[in-house]
Amino acid sequence: MREKDTIWIKNKCRELGFDYCGIARAEKLDDDARRLETWLSEGMQGNMQYMENYFDLRTDPARLVPGAKSVITVLMNYFPSQTQSAEVPKIAKYAYGQDYHEVIREKLKQLLMMMKQEIGEVNGRGFVDSAPVLERAWATKSGLGWIGKNGNLLNKQAGSFFFIATLIVDLELVYDDPFAKDYCGSCRRCIAACPTDAILENKVVDGSKCISYFTIELKDALLPEHLKSQFSDWMFGCDVCQDVCPWNRFSKPNSEKQFTPLPQVLNFSSNDWEELTEESFKQIFKNSPLKRRKFEGIKRNLRFIKN
């Protein structure tokens, strides 16, 4: 029965548009808890106080779903078919289309609903990046890839341009073998290319130095002047460490219509962004990840990279 249910779940994941699915036994992440504790103690979360919250929930799935037995991890490709024009304010590729939180959350809801209809009473919760779940750790445990030196999950067939989401359930399933190898080898391209030297040794990323942190997470009215020359026109997020990764030569355009790039993201010039009104911003980007930084935050970032 467990094998039948496992095969059915993986088939449904493919039908819903997920590119990969792996399943791991729900258990405490003791090693990851220690690494997270060290990372936090060294202040690498910067002003992201939410990273310090719900520590026990992050490392113990049973605290999120009572009676948790399995963690289903899915990957969804977001590599775009088109990229931005040259000489425009740069936006991370994950933010080209609709907000992935909403897109994937709806798919996880559908998956859980179908599981209840097909298998019976199943209790579970889906998590998409915005909840206290260590997605990359579960992806590794379920055989989907390894953690690269830039802190991203790397998949041998697809690189790293994909979203990771998890569904924790109280259903026992057949578990995949953990991914045990590291295929980064002696490559240090991501470390060398990082504009702000945020990528450290031993697969540690200092979040407080990352361009994504400054342009998305940091709510201060002003960005650090001494870093101005290092931002390289990144207005929202940063893809440098992924763009230089050799494994991303295997990236292929995604097939999810909701991730189709907005024309404005691809083509807005600096002048277009400068002339954009708050009303137009809210209308154009109402379903976009850019709404997280809000109109004033986008304007702040634009002034910083252009002045």
C-alpha cells in the first residue's frame, strides 16, 4: 500500500507541473539545527529577525504537523524562456512572472486534497518558502540534489533555477535515499563572482552581505554607500552565483504559464522605472514578487544603483 501511494503521489506531482518529487522520513534535523544555530549566532541573518523565530519548528516537522511521518519535497523550474534586455535595472529571474508563493501554494493544496480523495484521511500542511521549514535540507534528504557552495540546492539534471516546496503529512510512504555526493568539486566560480563577497567557505552564505538581502529584505531608507559600486545594476535580488554555476548549463525554460515574464520586467528602462507611478506599480505588479518590496522600496533601490 505504501508503495502504491508513493507512486500515485509522484505521478500527481508531475501532473500538477512539478519537475521533481522526493520523499523523506519526517524526523528532527539535528545536524541542520546545529548549523542554523551557528549561522544565527554569527549574525549572518542581518536584520532578518524572522530567521531567529520558531527555531524548534524549523528543525522538527512533528511540531508543524502532529504525527508527521513523511516530508514530500517538490521542485518547480522557473528558468525563463526570455531574459532581460541589456542595460536595464536587473531583476532576479525568479521574480519575472507571477508570485511563486501563490502559484505553488495552490498546487500543494490541490495535491493534499487529491490525496485525501484517493488515499483517505491524510493530515498535512504545505510550505512554500514563507514558513519555518528548511526546504533545502529536506530536498537533500529526499535525494533531489546537493547543497552547492553558494548555498543553493543543485540538481544534476536541472541546475538550481527552481523553487523548493514541501508537504508534510502523517502518512507513511516509501522514502528516497538521501543525496550523498557533492558534485561541486574544486569549482569556486560562485565564490569568486559574488559582487559583495557574501559566499564564504564551507557552503556558508553571509545573508547580511547578499545583494538579495539589501534589495529585498532590508527595510532601511538608505542602502550602504560603500557597496554602491558592487551592485552591478541589480535592483531586485541577484542571480550572479547561479549564472556562473556550470551546472546551470542544463537549465531549460520552464513550462508554467504563470511564470511567463512580465513585459515590463523584461523591457522597462531606467527612465520607465523612474516615471512609474505608485498606482501603476500596484496595477502592473499586483501578482508579482516585486510587490514584496513595495513601490518606495523599488524606488530606493533604483536611486541607489543609478546615482
